[in-house]
Amino acid sequence: MTISHDAGSTTTASIASSDVAEPATVFPGSARVEMVMGMPVSVDIRTALPARELIPLLDDAFAWLRWVDDTFSPVKEDSQIGRLNSGRTIRQIPELVEVLHRCDELSKATEGYFEARINGVIDPSGYIKGWAIERLSRALSNAGAGDHHISAGNDIRVRGSAAPGVRWRVGVRDPRDGVVRKVVCAHDLGIATSGGAPVVNPRTGEVQDGLGAVTVIGPDLGLADAYATAIFAMGPMPGRRFAADLARSGPYETMIVLPDGQEVTTPGFADHGGAQSRLAG
């Protein structure tokens, strides 16, 4: 797997003992968890690959995520975002241009409810984690590791199969209490949930408290992440209208949890449901 970036050093976590016991020529996947972006990030690869291929894939995966954090974190003074916000010189990085351009497009698409530029300060946090995981998922697939589950906080990307012919089963959890609200089953899907941390309405500058949680599912985790943030910022009625319009115009479906626990979903959300109770995440 090759993702173009200036990778730094990475700490390699140990591979599970059950994987180490397998012959080197038959390596039936492995999972690794490391702290990145201030949270545990899990990469679970189920594609059977030799150890000589799989271990470097995991190394590169976490090196990429650390590079994203070092480049886009708004709280790191020497990140490119930090340098932009303080008026210092930045490096010409194609990914930076791509992310800022996409954030501007999302601001227009959500009528300003997703906004990465507030009062002269740039903060792409509502998009960057989903974007980074989406890029990682595509890179893993291109490298031959097409069966994988990546999770970082409330953002999850699944692709391929959890076992031969078996869809991934993911528990969509309420970020306030960890309760599983829905089980989503898919071979290829991004799942983003907003509501675990305060979300500010960019139009008023005030923290939005009219919703409990918003989950958006669809083919691109970066977009799902941004849409979930925007819908939460909108509040109950505008958020429900936007979610309905989003579902009518494309492949993104939404579940909104109101403060009293009531769930409202767009019709297509149920298409990804599963009958069994065993969860993959």
C-alpha cells in the first residue's frame, strides 16, 4: 500500500497470538489498535495475506493516520492548519488543498451548517477523520487487503467481508451512553455518528442541543462524517428536512436520535439492517 505523504515514525503494536501461530505463507488477517488523533483507532484486516505483506500494510496504515493528524490538527501549533491559522508559511501539500476545497464545497451544500472556517480560524475536524479513513480504506483495497474494518471514535469504514461471503455487522452506538441503536450490515459502507462531543451551530455560534445523535451511512465516509455534523448543527426540524432531501438525491441515509431517545430514520437506512444480534463493532 502506498499513500503519498511525508510519513513519520510509527509505533508497531504486537500482532495477536492467534495470527502469529499461523504459517508465514498463510496469514489469515490481523487487527491492530493504536492511539492516533487522541483516540484508539482499530484496523482489522480479514484478507488472507502473508505476514511479510500484512505487517507492512498495518505499519503504513498507522503512519498515514499519524501524518494526517500532524498535518491537519487544529491544536498542533506546527501542523499545516496550525500554521495557516497563525499566518505562518505552509508547505504546498496536495492533500491540504483537496481537503480545504472539499470543506468549502460542503459548506455550500449544507447552507453553511458544515463550516471549517469560523471567525478566521480553520478547523476541518468535522471532515478530516472520515476523509483519512476513507483514503486508507481505498489504499488497503488497492494493496489487496479488500476485507477490512476500520474504526476511529464514531467513524467506521467496512469493506469486503468479515468472513467468506459474510457481511460486516456493526453496532451503531449512541455516543452519549454507548447503547446500540441499530445494527448495520454491509460489504462496503461508511458509518459516521455525530453527537459525542459538543457541536456548534456555525450560524449562531452556539452549541446545538436539540438532538441526541446523528448517524449518516453511505459510500464515502468523509462525506458521511460532514453530513452528520451538519445535520446535528441544524437541529431537529431543519436536520430532518435535510436528511430527507439527502436520501432522495443520493446514496446517503440518516438516523436521528432525539434527546428523548426517539429515533427517526430515512427509509433506506433499514435496507442495511440485520436480523442477528452478534455485532462486529
